Amino acid sequence: MRQGAPAVPAAENETVISEVAGDTRIAGETRIVVPAQDLVLHNALIADDLQAAALRVLASGRYILPPSSSSSSSPPPPSSPVSWSPLSPARALVPAASSPSRSPPSEVRGFEDEAALALGVSHAVGVSSGTDAILAMLMALGVGPGDEVVTTPFSFIATAAAIARLGARPVFADVEPATLTLDPDAAAARVGPRTRAVLTVHLFGRAARSEPLETTCTARGIALVEDAAQAIGVVDGTGRRAGAIGRGAALSFFPTKNLGGFGDAGMVITNDGALAAAVRLLRTHGATTKFHHVVLGGNFRLDELQAALLRAKLPHLPAWTTARRRIAGIYRDALSSLPLDPPPPDPGCVWNQFVVRVPGGRRDELAAHLTRNRIATTVYYPEPLHLQPCFATLGYRRGDFPIAERASSEVLGLPIYPELTDDQIQAVVDGIRQFYL
Ligand SMILES: Cc1ncc(COP(=O)(O)O)c(C=O)c1O
């Protein structure tokens, strides 16, 4: 068992019922602590790779991605290239042995190429966050005032907010009871003359079913797009990967995601060259060259530093996903005889979260019990999107989406991340078993 591993607070976009932090020793007795995340440990295990990547960027003088079709507008390399050393700060600024004759290659572009290859898509476009990935993708599809976009009420706010920020109307359809992903039949039924796109969400790392939604979208000539913020590398029931299920997918590299950055970062992945080109343009204020703006975009750039760090982490993603799947399997087996509902098995799921349903109005009681046992839990999501105050003007009421509403009162996320030890996994299982004794 690890001792004193610092617990990292759960993400700001998560509702924390119990936050476990601190020592593993209480009054001389050793207790197992299971934090919601252990990002310090997660990143420390590959510290050398991360430091090398960071130092490469620091020394490069290139920190910002230039406009897409421009090479002339890229920031010049430093006039006196330096090498950075974390070990000798006093001598950190030392002229490098040889001066590069041109700008160093972009970390963002390198990361995009490597991510596209790893994720089995033709195009990857790095952006500033998962939120901006959704926004830019919808902008690229021309979503705007007067349009409707059909989506799920059971997701993080960014999903529906991106639609509303463009002046379009989020039109919700209920979720499937077992998976809590958008019900494709219910969504197809909400597609109408104003529908510009359908935004499905691969929730908790599980691919949403997209049949018969795809057929409806194809027949109506509208785009199905994926919010895969929680589901990098997910494979759906038909064997397709995120980004290839719909026109494109948005990924998030929020630190607690399966591929987590060191701040905010995201990506659009797609096999659609035109969509990728449009997102590339939009992410640099619609500029084709410096100070020449052909469309209104935004500052949706991915930083060179984030890209370099994510590039260092990317090769580890398959092993981390395997570890998450193993933990999910253990939880499922161990919890199946208890009066709660573990999430259904799914070989393509990448388990960003392991969210159980606690029936009988006992969710908060179980969470409190686990807190007393120093096990962190998180509620995803305590209030469905159609009932959020910011969407009051949409006119939805409690009772409109009963499956999502019921889920909000029953869901409880258990700790799941690659570094969980067998002792910690067992402590979670034992803690839940004890509750039902
Ligand atoms: C389903 C979903 N969509 C979108 C986002 C937004 O991603 P980001 O936090 O990178 O902006 C998140 C992040 O938590 C998410 O979980």
C-alpha cells in the first residue's frame, strides 16, 4: 500500500459528495485511503518523459500555434537558442551548441499526427478545451440562431451550453436506462425541420448507440456529431471508434480524463477533411495568415506546451485503458450480488468513470458511509441539463425526461484510475459490502 500519496481534489466540474485526502495513518492504525484521483502519482510515474517534453518547448521559443496555412507568420525562433536544465537553475540559460536555422517543428502538429494515428482517424485538430472542441465543431457545421440541435439531458453542461452559445436551441431527448447515453429512438423522434445536428455523448467512456439515429440523420441530411470528451479511444457496438461514428468527435484532455493534460486542452477528431479544415481555421480567429481573417472564429488554440506534454503521455494510453478495464471488471464482479446496479459490461468502453446506480433513495447514505471509510465518491450528474437554471428559458419541466431525472438521484461514481492498487480496489468493494450487511 502507498502511504501519504497526495489526494488531488476532484475536478471543478464534478460534484463531490465525499472528498478523501490526507494520511493513511490514523491514530497509529494503517487505513487504506482511496482518493477520487491521484494525478500526482499518475504523472510522476512518467516524470522523465514529461520533463523532457516541457524543456523541449521552453527551449524552442515557440509557444503558440500559427494560423493553419501559414508558415511565414510563425513566431521566430529565439535569436540566441538556450538549453534548459531543471537540475541546475543557476546555469539554466546556456547558449545551445548549434543554432537551428528554422523554426522548430510544432508540438501541436506532431501531437495531432500521432493522435490521429493512435485513434484511427484521418484528422486530429488540437484545441483549447473539450468545450471549445464541441463549440468549434458546431460552428464548422454552421449551427446558429434558429437551429435546433438534439442532445442528451444527462451530461456535463458543456454539451448543451455549446449549442446555446451559438444561439441555437438544445432539444433534449431522454437517455437509455441501462447506459444513460442518449436514446437513439427518442432522439430520432425529436429531429424536426429546424434540426441542424444531433450531438450524442459517449458518457463515462461508453459509446452511445447510434442506430437508428444515423439513418434518420442521413435521411434528413443533418450531421451526427459526438461528444467524446470522456471517451478517448472508445469503440462502439459496431466496431467503430469515436470520431468515425458521426461526422466528428470532440475530445477533452481535462486533467482527470483518460488522457489528461496539465490544464485545459481538447481536440476534434474526424475522417471528414472539410470539417477538420474548418475547425483549424476557426481555432485561430478564422485567420489564413497573420491578420487576415476570412471567417469569425475564436482563440481555440492548443498550446505548444500542452501538446508536448500530451504527446509524452499518448503512448501510455493503451496500457491505462487496459488497467481501467481490469478495475471495472473487478468492481462489476464484486458488486453484482449487492442491491445496487453496476454499469453493464461493454468491451469497447474506456471507463473514464465507473458509475453505479444506488436505488431506494440510499445514494447519499452510501456516499457518506464510504467517506467515513476514506473512500472518495463523485456524483455525475446531480441535476440533469434540462432542469439547470441557465436553461430555464427553454421551458422544460421536471418529469420531461424521467430516466435522466431518476438517474440524477441514484448515480454514484467510484474511484477508477490506472494507479489504483489491488488493496484500494478491495477497500472500495469491502466498504460497499459493509454498507449492505
Ligand atoms: C461529456 C463532457 N463534455 C464536454 C466536456 C468539456 O470538456 P472540457 O472540460 O475540456 O472543456 C466534459 C468535461 O468534463 C465532459 O465530461
